[in-house]
Amino acid sequence: MKTKAKILEEHYATAVKLKTFPMRVELGNGETVIINSQTMMVQYTKQTADSEQNAPRLVKRGVPDEDKIPPDEKDEVDHLIFVVHGIGSVGDLKFRSFVDCVSDMRVTCQQLVTEHWNKINKSDTKTPGRIELMPIQWHAALHSDTMGLIDTSTI
């Protein structure tokens, strides 16, 4: 039996190859996905009598324009680092956001690799890929009014 992921990948490949957008994919159990373009699809789940109305889920594929990889950096990622903030939303003494601070950390890591790679790895001729830092922001998910989990969590 094929997994949902395999079914979606096959339909996505067909839609891209034949340029047949939008493409409706029935996954069974009342679940439907509409592939609208190469970068966007919408997932609809089955409504049950005892559940609230489920909003469709928008799924975006690829990297948003504002997060495009600079032309002097490789597409290939060698290292992925998840950066989890501590208490508070301020990232540093300049009161920049956590995301801005992580972005600066990524640039600094890339500069260090560029400047020191050949000195450290004289025998390695392969140029290293990118180091990607992913900021993890958990505060809103725990404390917001709509999705707040902190009131329902127990230790």
C-alpha cells in the first residue's frame, strides 16, 4: 500500500510535468489535497459530526522569496542547526528579534567556513556546503490564546 507522501509526490510530479494545475488528489477517508501550483497545495480533511469545522491547511513548497539563498552560497546544506531561544523574545543587547540574531549567526558561520576551511582541511578538496541555522520559536505555541498549550499541560 502506498503512503500518502508517495501518492502526493507522484501526483505532484505529474502535475509539474504536464502543467495540469490545479490537480485534485483524493487520499481516502474524506481527505483531499488540491495541488494549485509548483509551490502551493491545500489539504482538506474530513468533517466529523462531533468536531469543530477544520480549516483547510495551506502547504507551501520551496523557499519563500525573502529567504532566498544568496548567490555566493551553495544550495546544498551540510549542517542543519536548530537554535532554540531561552526566556524572552529579545535576542541580544541591541534588542533585535531572535530571528535576526539567528540570521546573523548563520552569516558568521558561513564567513568562518569560507575563511578557514582550506587552512584546516588541506587534503580535502571538496568545498563545504552551507550551514543552515533554523530558529525555533516555541513561546507563542505555548502561551497564545488560540493554540495555547500551557493551560492544558501538566507535569
